[in-house]
Amino acid sequence: GENVEQHPSTLSVQEGDSAVIKCTYSDSASNYFPWYKQELGKRPQLIIDIRSNVGEKKDQRIAVTLNKTAKHFSLHITETQPEDSAVYFCAASWAAGNQFYFGTGTSLTVIP
Amino acid sequence: NAGVTQTPKFQVLKTGQSMTLQCAQDMNHEYMSWYRQDPGMGLRLIHYSVGAGITDQGEVPNGYNVSRSTTEDFPLRLLSAAPSQTSVYFCASRPGISNQPQHFGDGTRLSIL
């Protein structure tokens, strides 16, 4: 099955700086890569996703990049704010499969 | 639209007791799944269903049973609770069309004494 690795496990940045979280996957058949944000005690919520037919996707301060050759994808958050503090999870799945494979999460702290 | 609804939100059980965690969705999603979340281990898939009457095992199915008699409901049963099953449980659903995001419920925090 698929194996998704996520780094770093914890990340602290100053408010206004950028944050980058990286994930690698093992199955070249994977073609859908969502990112979820989970605040303390809350449900995971989708913040952005990318499909393998594109290399980059942006939504305001959040962007995701995908390198299919190297089998890695990254989340970029610019101009970080204290409300960006949360745990972020990456995931991978493939069209004919029925399972999402999650990374182990990155705890992001934005220091005011 | 309530989305994905999980009950109860909190539960404490004694070792050996059984219980059912409820999950319902009102989005007519074909795909439903159960995850457990433990510190440092992310979300691990327990069981999933691609439609009414169809279920399959995920990564960590031992000690859990599921059934899917309707599109809306996907209950998770613990047959004989063990302390190792202390965790936060999330139910999720998505449309049957592939490459769509999952929508999560609020979770059930379960403690086994």
C-alpha cells in the first residue's frame, strides 16, 4: 500500500514569516493530494488539494506544489498569522483506490 | 445540511464492555470511513464502505465491526473494549466519484478503563 511521510513534525515560525511542510509518497499511482488543518479538539478540515495533472495550486496565502517525478508535495503558507497555528495533515489517494493515506501531521505554531 | 454527525462526543467504557459509535451523513455520499487518531500517529483507517451493503477493512480493523445498511449511516462497533482502543474516532464521507475530499465529523473521544 501507499506510504506517506510528513516533515517536520513540529514547526515554529514568527508571525508574518512563511511556513513550509513537506510530504513524500511511495505509490506512483497516487494522483490526489489533499491537505487538512486540525485545530485543537476539532475535526480535520480541508484547506487545499491538488490533482496530479497540475504542478501548483494557490488559494490566497496557501499554496501546494507537486513534483510527480520525485513523489513529493508541499504546503506553503505565507504571511503566517496566529490563527494558522494548528496541526496540518497531508494525504494521498489514487483514482481506482478507496483509501486515503495520511501523513503523521505537523504541529505549526505561529509566534505573535 | 448537517454534514457528518457523530454520536456520542465523549464516552468512558470499562474493559470488556461493548458499544456502538454512530455516524450519519446527509450529503448522499457513497463513500464512508472510520479513522482513529492517536498522538503522533496521524489518522489511521479502521474500516470503510463504498456503498450500502459493502464494507472493507482498512489499516487497523482488529477489534472493530461495521455494517452499512443505508447510504446515510455507518456505525462502528467495539465488541469487547480494550485499553488500547482509547482514542479519538473520526467518521468521514465523500462522494463516490474518485479524487474528492473527505468531510469529517466532530469526532468521538473514547476512553477505556
